[in-house]
Amino acid sequence: MQIDSTVPSPATPAGLVPAPSPIIGGRVELQLLTTLKCNLKCTYCSLGVGEVLGSQTEMKYDIEQLAAFVQRHLAGKEVYVTFYGGEPTLNRRLMLDVMQRFPEFRYQLQTNGTLLDKLPQRILANLSNVLVSIDGGEEITDAYRGRGIWSSVMRNVASIRGRVGGTLTARVTWGNPQTSFEELDGLAETFDYLYWQFVADEMYADDSVARRQAVLVQLIDKFFSRSDVLYPLVPLMGIVRNKLLPNRAVELCAGQTQCRVSTHLLNVMPNGQIFPCPDMMYAPEMQMGEIQGNWLRPSPLQSHADMPCGTCAAFSWCRGNCLKNLHLAYVKKDVAYRRNVVEPICDLLRFMGREIDRHDPHAWFARLSPPLRQRLLDAEVYEYVEIMP
């Protein structure tokens, strides 16, 4: 079935309410899952939910169908494509075809890093950012991903540095409470940016939250220890930016959650179905479009009255964090998930906010040079990752 979601023109007859636009604002992140096949079996993979991982290995739409969809629904928007998976580099042909067909788009790659050294230069040179999934140091990464993976990824990162058109960002799923300051600090020194996400799994029992808090104190202390350089931890940069200039927290995402799933993130599966959140592609009710049928509707994953965010002290700078987590916890009423996952993560975010305030971010910002201020406020990497961990 094809759904016509075209937004009515200004000529819409009086008394009729125009349909809401599926895309809020002037930007679109088109996340193309090149395949759902992966060459690793990470123990915490979110695509394992609903048996999504490995379920689709062949593309069911072609480049011209994608072009027709772009023309109808994304015309006039600033489009940036993220190649995602599975492991997206297992389908390099699609990456090359898309880059050739849409030379005006910006491009990002999210990868496990094991095949980075196999990518041709024409792909590397056209990437504005590369998100490399890694879990901290060697022992923890290999425990989740397989023996020797950490060393292989770090060699590959070193081999492509200088050949990538943009930045290299370490993307850490902070699952293990034993992850240390030294591990995260080492990644921040190796990559252009470090981004972490608190794992959406039941890994917050006993002293797990306290151990993470101890590491956060060290990271935040280092962030504010100097004003002549910027410690490139995206969650800290983003939270500090939002606290200093709250309007930046609302302008790109219309005041909604900054994970972008409710405003302008489109996840296109290999079969052509489109979902707002890559972690909820197992839920048919979340489908918001299709490439072959050339239809698109507003994201069904939206803030809800049952979500308590509006009364939270962190809301002005957090803006709702992970909408998938909030949806499961408060709309779907998964009490165990709320208590064991969502509430501990929200507690950690509030803790980060208090620690940042303890360092007087306004006085620190005043000491920054104009170029560092500009980088803190407008780093391009903000458009490719969630601001909140």
C-alpha cells in the first residue's frame, strides 16, 4: 500500500489542517543499512532484539528507486547519509553507487572497523566522519567482540588516518562497569572524537553506577582542566554547549530529543522499509515509510505524556535523551526495563550535569579562544551522533 504523505501547499483550503511534515527542519540523516549481515557477533548487539541481525543480506530496492524517494520527500533538504549495518563495509558496492549518484550529499560510516583497510580511497576521501565501534581497552573489547579485534581495529584506524576526508570518532558502548578512565582517555587521544553511549541493558546492578560515576568525575575534571585545548569527548562537549546556550539544544531538533528519531532520522533497511530508530526495526508499528512504494509519514516514535522528562532537572539540556528507552519504559510500561536500565542512565546523566556545574562552565568558556568556542558550539560531529550518552 502506498501512503501519500505529501505536505499540502499554502493553497490548502481554509479550515483544513495541513498534514505534519515527516521531516522537521532543513536536515535529513538518511541512514542506509547496506546489509544486516555482520562479520562479528558482539554480545550486546541491539539488532539481536527481534532477530533483526542477519535477517536481510540482499538489497530489495535499486538506486533509481532511492533517487525517486529522495526527489519526492527530501528535495530542498540538506542530506547526510550514514552507511550502517550489520557491517556496512560488507556491501561496498552500494556505498560507491550512492556516492556516485548523490555527489552533493555528506557521508558518514559507522563500522566495527575490521575491514577499514579494505575500503578504496574514493570512499575514504568522501567520508565526513567515521564512527568506529570499540568498547574501551583491549581486554574489554575482545571480550565483547572476539579475540584480537581491538588490535586489528586500532591497526586499521592508524592505516587510514590521513586518507579519510573528515574525522575519526570512537563510538563506545559503555557496558562494562570496569571500563576505566585510562581506557576512555586513551581513545580520546587516538581519535579525533570520543563518543560513548551508556549501554541499554541490565548492567547497572550493585556498584556499577558508582563505578561509572568515579570515571565520569575523572573525565569531567580533565575536560575542564585546560582552556587552550578542547578535550574531544562529544557527550561532555554537547552537554556543556547545551548548558551554555540552551537554544542550541532545540534549534536542530525542534526542541525534541536529540537522538533525532522523532525529527529527521530515517533508517532504511535493505528491504526498503524505513524506521525512525535502528534499535526498533523489529516493531512493525514503528515503520514510517518505504523506498519502493515511495511513501513517508511522520515518525511514530515521539515524546509522550507518560514520559516524565518535562519535570526533570536535566530536561533543558538533555531534551529527552534516548526516546527508544523512554518509549519502552513509560509508554510500553516495561517496569523492569525502567528500573534496571532507564532510571540508572537518567541518574548518570543528572550526575554528569551536576559535576559539570561544579566546574563553572561559563567561566571556563570565557577563557577559550574564539576558534575553540566555535568548535564547542558548532562541531560538525554533533550532526552525526547523539549529544546525550
